[in-house]
Amino acid sequence: MTRFEITGASAADMKTLCDWADEEGWNPGRGDRFAFAVADPDGFLVGRLDGKPVACISAIRYGGGFGFIGFYIARPEVRGQGYGIRLWRAGMERLDGRLIGLDGVVEQQDNYRKSGFRSAWTNMRWTGVPRPGDDAGVELVDASSLPFARLAAYDRRFFPEPRDAFLSAWTGLPGRTALAAVRDGEIEGLGVVRPGSSAARIGPVYAASPEVAAALVRGLAGHVPGGEVAVDVPDVNPAAAAVAAGLGLTPGFETARMYTGPAPELDRSALYGVTSLELG
């Protein structure tokens, strides 16, 4: 008799989840799983069929009132057999009572709407090697040179709950670069780049102006061999797509940010690139 069970993800499972996401064409950043694991160690679920991993989902709790769904994957050989929806229900149950967000691929958005999610904006992944430009008016510094409490406070303008453990790992893991834009001692931008299986992934991009956003993307790309980067740009900030186009990047992969209730109040005018499609 076939046995299906849902368990928490092990460290080995976390690598498998990222490999599956890569096979789906999502190009997660290398090393992202280490930052994911500290965000909510119990938030990654794996569906096992006779002990073999066949499906996964992340259901991450942030603070007391927010959650984020990601990594929702059923392997091709088990799709249509009900295992994915059982895992989905387990993830949603884990976040019961919270406002829940996700970034949904186009082909799944109708299913998410049936579960009570509504679109807040569209993310478009822009990819390429940024054109050179004159960024002399923008001062970029290594984000690790700033007090972490200031970075965490700045991030709170763009996320519904504190996520300090995740942010510390996200900006500080080996192999990635975090840059902050500073003017008169105040943070006016933040960006992180990390290697991917294809283009290096940039996220987030927070910026006080289009000029700061462009300088951050160019500065981060300068730390990437070959300079090819990909950034998920939200259309909720109309200036963000204009910056990406001006940098010579090309649009491609599309997702929608969706919530189960009213979208949280964020500084959308300064949001030029989302942090992660998997964890928000």
C-alpha cells in the first residue's frame, strides 16, 4: 500500500527543494536555502511517497500576523494525484489566522484565487547586463559597514513584519554582495546580489529615486562575473520597469504578488525589486 506523509524539511531536503525550483526555471540564488532555513526552521514541508520526497511547500511565519507561501512544487510524476493539494492544505493550516502572501506563477494564479488570494501587483523578471551610466551622484557602501539595526529598520518599510534573522543571513552569506546607498548619513537604498544557476539574482532593490535604483543595479552587477543579472520588478512602482528598461534589461518570467486579505502598507514608491519569490 502506498504511503504518503508530510514532514519537516531536513538540511538535505532544503537543497533538493532548491534543485526542484531550478528545474522549474525559477533560478533560485545559490546559497538561498541557508537564509531560508533561519527565517522559520519549521516552515518547510516535504511530502514523501513511500519515503521518497515528491512535493514541497514553504509556509513561513513572520511575527504574529503575517505568513508567506512559496516553494509549492509537486514532481511531474505525481501531479494530478492529490498529493500537492494535501501539502497545500498543510501549509495553509500552518498559517491559519494570518494574512498570507505569495508570488504565484501565471498558470497557478486561478487556483490561488480559489483559495482566497487576490492579486496586488505583477512582478516581471528583467534580465541582462546593465548599460554603463553616470552614477557619480550616488554613494554606495558595503551594507555590512552599517549598523545592522539600521538595515533592519529600513527593511521594515518594505515588509509587513520584522525578519531580522533572515535579513542578516540574506545580506551576509558568503558569495553575495550587499550594497547600501547613503546620503548625509541616511540610508536611501539597499540591494543584494547572489549567484544563480544562470543570471545572478538581485533582490531586494530599495531606492529613494530611479537614479539610486539604477546605481544599485549597476553597482551590484559589477560584482558579478560577466555582469548578467536578473531582478524581479514590481509594477506597483511604475518607475521600476522604466529603470530596468533604461538599463537595457529584457523582461521575461512573470509572477503575481497575491494576498488573502488587504495588501499590507509598504513603501511601494521605493520598491524597485522584490527580495525573494520564495519568502517574500
